[in-house]
Amino acid sequence: MSRLPVKKTYKLFIGGAFPRSESGRTLEAEGQNVARGSRKDVRDAVKAARAAQPGWGAATAYNRGQVLYRLAEMVESRVPEFAELCTGRTEVERAIDRIVWYAGWADKLPQVLGGSNPVAGPYFNFTVPEPTGVVAVLAPDEPPLLGLVTRLVPPLVGGNAVVAVASETRPLAAIELAEAIATSDVPDGVVNLLTGLRSELGPVLASHMDVNAIDLCGAGGDSAELERAAADNVKRVVHGRADAQSPWEISSFLELKTVWHPVGR
Amino acid sequence: MTDIERKRDRTAVPTDWTYAPAPESRDLVRLRERYGHFVGGGWIEPADTYATISPSTEETLATVGQGTAEDVDRAVAAARAAFANGWSSLPGSERAKYLFRIARLLQERSREFAVLESLNGGKPIKESRDVDLPLAAAHFFYYAGWADKLEYAFPNRRPAPLGVAAQIIPWNFPLLMLAWKLAPALACGNTVVLKPAETTPLTALLFCDVLRQAELPPGVVNVVTGDGRTGAALVEHDGIDKVAFTGSTEVGKSIQRQLAGTGKKLTLELGGKAANIVFDDCALDQAVEGIVNGIYFNQGHVCCAGSRLLAQESIHEPLVEKLKKRLETLRVGDPLDKNTDVGAINSKLQLERITELVEAGKEEGAEIFQPPCRLPEKGYWFAPTVFTNVAQSYRIAQEEIFGPVLSVLTFRTPEEAVEKANNTPYGLSAGVWTEKGSRILWMAQRLRAGVVWANTFNRFDPASPFGGYKESGFGREGGLHGLEPYLRFEE
């Protein structure tokens, strides 16, 4: 007699835990029932992200780099599983390599983006990049894994905490990624992944007063209303591309702080 | 009496000294009776006008244009044409030379501009002469040097100008804000339509004469004057590629909403409610000077003003005592007098806003102190004010007053100072006063603000990026980082 497989329940990833949507709703995607996140789930995720951000932002850049590298290791160990949930092995490998590439930026970025400023006076003056805080990401529908990784990792490297809405049509890769994140050393709450309808979750994130920046990649051309809502607390609005790799992708989610001190005997 | 005896005999703070008036000459400035809009290198006749006044005397200085949608349209068309007809393709080294010329011309004519700035805006001549003008010239000089070096500022990216930049500037540093806006925009190869603040258009209009002397090609810089309606028409215009706005958070949000979905690039430099944090181990007298400079500089019309003083409990009393004594020595009056420390409030509207918030402070239970000072009868004036016994929830601790009004709060531990300092939707600047180096850096890491001044306050430099966190806006002005808002990057 053949063994009956144990099937997975696809859930949200909030604060390091895997809750169902508090609304109790699901929607069918890729032949599976996945959680249909609600307004309340968004609020919970933002709360978890806000709580986790100071610790993550204050971790040493070396540490953040290693934690993200560890995430690449975790994805590498699940290549066959991921390959089934996206366009295939190549996409998974590109996603892994992208995570490794960004991991290496953690302790280099401040040297590229910041520096000392030659002011005309007896002052020492320097500029350093800092995380903007909590970043909302609307991931693109395609490619389901690489698209999410491309938008998720840059804000993370910079020390932000993220609330991401997964591909609406192909959310299973995101849930798989949440499981990889949960087994890596990324602290709870630093990454929160929601599945559901972008049209439902996007406006809540765009108008949320405790979100500092929003990446509207997944909204496509349909973003004017979200941008308007984002103005309520002067959010940084980013129109990220589904496939991009550069340090400027990180800097979109950074603030620049300039510090002055007099020079004297 | 010997000198030494006389010195010993001297009271700590002389309060009865009188100063002979030392007015700067107004003759340096020759104003026209009427100004139009500066479009395409010449003046166009405005359809509608209003009078611009001196806030210290309420006298009319000139009649200026109230820009209409048609005026804006002509200015944008002129800027578009100038962008297409040579400016954007001019080698960076040539653009640089125009900017160097402007810097030099401003230096040469700086006294004239300083007098006009004080006349039209009400700020003390001491400040317009020693701060606004030198910094404005320095800003053009700094960005001139970038114009032909952009590819070194952004390695592995191909920087290109955006097109026409719409720039809307405030009334607190009219010419300096013009320089902050124009210099990087032009260095990057953009053309500009600039709208000066409603109450302070004159230095921008005089600046058009500098552009003539610099032989800047027509249409590269256009100036349309007017109130918020003119600004709104400019922001709405389809022909612009970028908006740079400095002003209130309220207007900034409405501009961000207006631009939603248009793909136009935006930078916002908005309000602030900065904490100036004083620890008990600081050099107290220096801190007092820094506090005074932080909030009474330019009548407190400074977005990054240190309007919340956070005093460590253990020194709260002596600090407030010293501060009150120091306030008694501030000379409030004629902006053109070289002795004046605090000038006129910029406008009647602003005076009403300050008065309203100060009344709210009294009603909510804060204790008010104002030094005895005789305010002139004509014009708009407000005495330097300190509120003690202020709770974090009071309006004077939450809202930007944009006037010479300081709210004093207290704290015990560095953690509490950080908590209170960050307890605001704003995040433009902050100050820290302590002799402990490690604490300065600890605080600087935790303060959510774009500029942190440690053992100093209100310092500015063209090489130093300036801009806010949170609701104080986004984008930086100044430094290498100030170039990015005026560039796009080709694939």
C-alpha cells in the first residue's frame, strides 16, 4: 500500500511565526489554498517589523552580511523544492547568487555611499547611510522567486525590516522562502511575508503611518492611488524593477545622516 | 579706578547698555517700482500683481507679478526650449564656467543682496551679510566644480539631466534657498522654473540681473513670482520633469499627492521640531550660545531650528537661569542695524501663527519668559520667548512654531533623551551637547534626524548634505548627495 503524503498548509509569515490569516480566509493559487491576508494581518506584520528593526539595524554590518549569506545557504539546500515553485533551477540559482552578492554589500555600502565632507570651517563632518525603518514591498508576480528576492534583499542589507506581499498568482515560492528564512539566522520579524490580494493589502501598507518606505514594483502601472496614500506620512516611494542588481537598489531604502563636530584643542 | 578694579566692579550681564544705531546703507539697493516675471532671459508683463513689503516697516518695496497658469506655461516653455537648444548638451566644463561666474558675481554684489534680503525678509543684516550671502555664493562655487565631474560622482552609472526642474522655495532664506536649488540643478544640466516665496521675491528678482551679467543663455533659469496658486500651477504643469520643494510639511504632502502616478521626480525639504539635547557634563556657556543660535537665529524661521531644548534634570535650573540672562542681551529691532540680533517676523500671517501657538502654550500650562524689550510700533515683531514646564503633549512641543519660541523639557538618562527627541513625526535635525565623545556618537546613531550637530548648531556648508528623515522630507541638498535628485541614470 502506497503511503499517503502529508500535505502542507500554506500560511503567512509574521514575526517569525506562521499564522493563518486572522480573517480565516484563503484563496486558491497554483492549485493550493493559501492564506488571504487581511488588513489586520498587515497591521500585525508592521508591528512585528517595527519591533524587530532597531536590533537588525544596530547589528554590525559584518553580522548582517553573514546572516544573509546564511539565508543563501538555506535556499541552496532546497534548490529542487524551489525549482518546482518557480520557472526552474536557473531562477533559483540566480536568486541564490543575488542574495550572496547583496550579503557582501552590507559592510561596504557605507564606504561607497557615505564619507567625510570638506566643510569650510573648523568642523569634522561626515555622512553615513542608515536604514529608513520599516519597508513595504509589493513583489512582482513574475518571476515568483527571483522577483521577490530582488525586491526583498536590498532593503534588508541596509538594516530595514520588511513586510512583503508575495506574488499574487504564484505565491508558493514566497512561502517556501519564508520557511528558508525561518531556519536561517534572520531575526524574527525582520522579514514578514503576506499572501493574498495586492489590491486589498497594497492600500493598507501604502497608507500605514508606521511604514517608512514602499516599493511598488508589483503594482505595475497601477500605482497612482497607492502613491497618493503614501504621502500621508511622506513615505519614500520606490518603483523597483523585478530583475535588478545594484547598490543603488539598496540606497533607495536608506537615509543619509550628517554629523558635525567642532575641531579644537 | 584701575582697569582691574573696573572689571571686578562690572555686573555679570549689563542690561542697561544702549547701542548707538549702526544702520547699513539702503542706497546700495536700487529697486524698480514694478517687476514682471523673468522668462526666456527677459521680463514679461504680469497679468496680475501684488505689493511686496518690508516686514519691519510695512512699507511697500515694489510691485511684483502674481503668476498665473499662463505665466507658468510660458516659463516652462522657455525652460523646455533652453533645455533642448543647447543647455543639456553643453559640455559640463562650460556649464561649470557659468556657475563659477554666478558665484563670483554674488560675491562682488553680496552687500547689495544682503541689504535687500534684510529689507524684504526682515532678517538681521548681520546674518544676511555673514551667513546667507557667503553660503549662497559658496553653493554656486561648489556645484560649479561638479558640473564636469558627474561621472566620477556616480561610477558605473551614466548620469544624464532630467529636463525642466520646478523649484519652489521658502521665505526664510530666500537667496540661499535659491542657491541650494539652482546650483545643483544647473550643474547637472537641467533648466529651471523657480518660484520664490510670496513674501520674499526681491532677491530672486535681483538675481536675474546676475544671470544677465553672467550671460547665462536665455530660458535656462526662469523666475515666476506669486503665492501658492502659482506654485500649484507649476507643480501641475505637464512640461516639468522634477519638483524640488522646501516649505511646510502640509504643502509638501499635498505636492507628493499631486505628483502621484506622474513619474516626476520629487525632493521635499519640510518642517522640523528639532531637539537640542544638553547633558550635565557639557560646557554650559557654550551650550547656552548654541541654544540661542539654535532657536533665535533668523527669528526662529528655520526648519532645522532647535525648538525643543531637552535639558538633563541635574542642570535644568542653572541652564535656564543662564539662558534667561543671555536672552536679556539680545537686541531686537531694525534688521538693517548691524547690532541687531533678532529682526522682524517675516509676515503678518506668520506673526499670527506664532502668537496663536504661544497662547496655546500658556493655556496648556507652560510657564512663559520673555526678556524686557521694546518692540518697534510698526512692522511685525515677536520677543524671544522661552517656555518652561512643558509637557511633551503640548502643542508648543509638538508643532513647528517657526518663530523665536523655545520649549524646555527635561530628561534623566541618555535613553530618555533619545526617546523624547525622536518622539515627533519630524526628523530634520538634532543637537547634542556633552563633553563625552563616546556619548556623542551613541546619541548620533540613535537620533532619527538627517543632520546632527554635536557641540554646535545651525552650521551649513555646500559640501554637507542636508535633508530630513520621516515627515521632514526626502532627498538631500548639498554635497555629492545633492546631485542625485537632478539626474537620471541611463541603462
